[in-house]
Amino acid sequence: MVTGRTDGPTVLLSNSLGSDRRMWDAQLPDLEQRFRVIRYDTRGHGASPVPTGTTTIDDLADDVIALLDRLGIADCHLVGLSLGGMTAMRVAMRNPERVDRLVLLCTAAQLPPATGWTDRAATVREHGASAIAEAVVGRWFTAPYLEAEPEQRRHFEEMVAATSREGYAACCEAIAELDLREGLSAIKVPTLAIVGADDLATPPSRLEQIVAGVDGARLLVVPEAAHLANAQQPQVITPAIIEHLEAT
């Protein structure tokens, strides 16, 4: 989905595991005033086709390049959260000529143990994503936020539950095999890393590791935010994204 300014620089938004492009709704109004905005659903999520066979982080990076090629876009800013951040990092490592600036939210270069992801994949294949939706959203947001925003809880639980079994499981297995640590030094574009202070899925230490590996990268830790920090604290995170992307 392409929205925003036709004459502005392009920013591509890459979603997390178990979500779809609606996870960026809180950022859209401000981004669309300044940028040409591309939102897409990671394979097996939202409206994207369900994969067959195995999925790797390189497959997800290939999907981004194929999308840019189809739209005739030579280069763009990449903004990704969690699995989307992993995908964005891999694109920046492999295809640096396609990336202008990078924003990595609530993500990691590696997330052991692998068995945690393969076990989750097995659960979803057997019972569907609805079986884990409540637990996943419970880690996406802080408990006080979920208590105060029951409609948001319901919205995101339904989003997770709607994810295809194979799409979710295949991406879990991609994360299980992920190790981008040695490639971090290959990222040469200006990079901003953002993490929720209360993120249990990818805690601040994971983003600190990325910042230590990427020359010149900066870290923003956002209080009162967990894993889907962009949705819980857009009033902090959206301006930070814009400031980074518009920096000269």
C-alpha cells in the first residue's frame, strides 16, 4: 500500500511477527505529510501470500527488494519493528545501495534460544495463532496500558489471531536461525535504534548490541513502552523517526 506525498522521499515500513501493516496506523498521519509511505505485510501475514517450504531472513529481505523493484524505487528509508527490524538490517547489510536511512525498533540481531521459536511454531501449526494471541499481546504492551485500553487489546489480539498458521510458524523458524551479529559492521547508513524500556521480548540490551555494532548508530529508550512501542508511545516515537529520517 502506497500513500502520502508523491513528491516526497520514500519510507518503507516493515511489520512485526504476528501483525500486519495496520500496526503502523499511529505513525501514518505524520509520515504521510512528509514522505511517500509504503506499508506491506510480511509473507504469510495480513494480505500477503502464505509461504510454502522454509523461510529465511534472506527470503524476507528478497521480498523487500522485489517490492521496491516492482514499484520502481531505487532507494528508500527502511523502518522495521521486531521481525521487520531484522529484515531491514539484512537488507541494509546485503543491499546498501537501496537504503538511505534506517530505523530499527524493538528488534535484535539474534534471539536465542532457537527452541523457543521452534516450539512456538509447532504450537501455532497445531492450534492456530489464536492460541497465542492473548499471551503475545500481553508482551506487546505494558499491563497498565492494556488495562486502560481494552479496545486496543482486542484489536491487536484479533490481528495476531488472524495470522495464517504457516505464515506465523515459518517466520518463527526464520527467527530461530537468525544471527546477524557479524554483519552489523556492514551497515553503513545512518541508523536509529528504538526500544521500549519495558520490552521483555527484545529488551534494551538487544538494541545496545546493535548500536555497538553499527558505526554511528544511536539508541533511544522509551519509558512506559513494551514491544509494540510505536503503538503505545507514538507521541514520542513518531517525532523521533521523522527527526532521524529528515536529518541532513
